[in-house]
Amino acid sequence: MTCIRVHLRSLALVATLACAATGVQAQGGLRVLPGAASPVAPAVPAAGAGARSADYIVAVVNSEPITNFQVRQEMQNIARALAQNDQPQPPVQQLADEALERLINDRAQLHQARETGIRVTDAEVDDAEASVARQNGVDVSELVRRLALDGMDRARFRTQLREQLMVMRLRERDVAQRVRVSELDIDRYLREQQQNPNLADLQLHLAQVLVALPDNPSSEQVSTAQARANQVLERARGGADFAALAREFSSAPEASGGGDLGTRPADRWPGLFVDATRTLPAGGLALVRSGAGFHVLKLVEKRGDGVPAASVVQTRASHILLRPTPQGGPGDAVEKMRALRSRITSGAIDFAAAARESSQDGSASQGGDLGWTVPGQLVPEFQEAMDRLAPGDISEPVVSRFGVHLITVAQRRTVALSERERREAVRNIVRERKIDEQFVSWAQDLRARAYVDRRQAPSF
């Protein structure tokens, strides 16, 4: 079965198509709104064609109906999210109650969007549909075919996209645009983080190269190990692939896996690992010594830290962009990019010349050079592919909302952030926190004012 997940954040569309047969999981954190097809969670019976043929209205919120089929789908969404986070499955009745309450909240917001005159044009839905297709590396006709395999016709899918865009605009207008962050808010936040550091909220993803020491090492053994660790550190800072260094030099059990230690809360890492890495930017490196030896640590990712790092890793990259045509779609562009990549890697043409010759981006005249970028500056799908490249590598074709890219990295460097840049980063953190807080009260108020007519209990 083909599983389609659609996620919207702010006014940007991010979609991921997941195929259950291959075990690929849908990405993104936002819940699918009612009517979206979703992976079937084992705790809930699938809402198949038989259920749709016997569908009925469970409740009406203002004038927006909620059907039994939508409740079953929402139950599957919740069960799937719990399973992916290793959370226990609640009793089915509790799952149904939560699903219905979520749908009531969604319908109350949709009704408010319609009542206040928010409209989404057919052209905007066309763009959203095309974005979903591009994100999944297919053209619109192939997307429609895969949706049909999952039991969703095109008209219903487009209705769902329209409703999601309406609700997102409502939230942007009524919540996000009204949030203001003062300099006092920034100062208060910084004081809170300094006075109450909570390591349990900080998630660190680390990798290491361990240059081991024996018990009771001699000074000569310590010097030799330290020199080797410094050599690894310098090679990593010079852009060498960290996983390859781990496989070559590390004595730790995870060396064969590229030195990846995984992600865990900071309070579950050794204190010297936390002290060495918590202030680093993603991709940052540190060297520490323990009783086991010298550890070259790489901070792969950091989540939940309330204070922006004092420095940031910048990447200088170039790319070639091909925009899909209505006739060929992303598939044709991907094939063209594969052929172009073969020409570049064989030495028939260099990357800059290929960009000037073929790229449909404004950077083509500069050989595709994007200059120095920082994390978060580029769209996520491009950023993730770029971050996996060592200097000199060329990516496989990467599909983004703008088209299909080939990416190469020239070099990386770590630069200090100015005080103004750090405060702007804090401003964004505080703003997102305020939006989340105000959204909760806003949604509760809409729910309280909604007229809810519960007609028949859902069946499952």
C-alpha cells in the first residue's frame, strides 16, 4: 500500500510520501488534518472501502461535519505517532475519544477561517499539489495514481490541501502576526537559561573516534595516543569524512558504524562529553581525555538547547538546478542530472562549467556558487543533503520544492556569531515559544465557542 503524508508549516508546504512496502517512514512533526491518508497503525483496524461505503456523520461542528471514516483515520494517525515514539497504545475507546476531540478542534478552526473570509484559489491549490509531487520526486499524474492506491481520489486530496492552507493562514493572521518580542523578553530568556540549565531537555547526537589507552599507561603511550587523536581532529576539521576516520582509527565498538553513538538526553551522556560539546554548533568537534583514552567527538545534532551557540559552521557550496517541465516532471530532471553527474565525475566537464551551461538558477553565471551559508538558511531537503557531503563530494540528484539539484561542497569553516546575531537567534526562539503559547489559548477559545452536535458514537 502506498502511504501519503502531507505536512504544512507556516505557509510553506512540506510533503513526504512513504511506502509501507519499503518501510520508509513519513517525515515531519505536524499531524495530518482530517481526510488525509495515513499509514495503518496495528492498534486500529484499517478504514477500508467497506468502512467508507457504510460511512455516517458522527458530529457536526458549527456547520462542519465529521464522519466515522475520518475518526478512524485520525485514530490511525495517533496510533502511528505513538508507535514511532515507542509510547504504549491506549485503549481503543480512549483513542477514539482523542481522535474525535482533535477533529472537533480542526473543524472549529476551519469554520472560523471560512467565516472570516479566508479563501484559497484554485491556482494556489495547484501550486500546493505540484509541491507535494516535487517533494516526492514524481509528477502530478503519478501522485494522483499513488493516492488512488491509498484510497484517496484527487478531488478529496485537493479539498484537504485547500482546507489546510485556509487553517494555516488563519493561524498566521490571528496568532503569529500578533506576537511581538521585546529586548526585555530576550534578556529575561537569557537569564532563565543561565540560572536554570536543564540537561534533560537537551538532546545531543554524538559520534566519536576513540584512541584507546591501556590501564596505567606510560607517558610515552599517552603522548603517542594524544598525537594520533590530534591528527584525527585536524583531518576532521579539514573536511575528512568523520565516519571513515572512525572506521580507520577508532578502538570503540561502534567504529564499524562510523563512530555514531546515537542521540540521548544530555544528562545521560558522560559529563565530560556534555561539557565539551553542548556549546558547539552542529558539526562541531572537540577532543577530551577519559580513563579509556582520547575521544575525538563530533556533535552531529543538538535539539532543545535554549541558548544559541556562540559560533556556527558555515558551508560554501555550489549547485546545479533543473526545474521540472509540465511534460516531463521531476523524473526526467532526475535522469538528466544523473547523466550530468556522470560527465562531471568522469572529468568530461567540471562542476562550475556544467552549472554555467545547464543550471536554471540565478547562481549559474557564478558556476553555481551559493557563497557561505549557515544552517537553516536553505530549504531542509537541500540542507540535509549538503550536510552529508564531505568537501569535494558531489551529491546524487536531490529533489526540493524548487526542482532537482546537484550539490558540491567546497569547504566548511566555524565562525563566531556577533552579539547582535545571537540576540536575533534568541528572538526567534522566544517568538516561537510565544506563538505556541498563544496558539493553545486561541485554539481553546475557538473550541469553547463552537457549537458541537454529537450525533452518533464512532464505530471501530
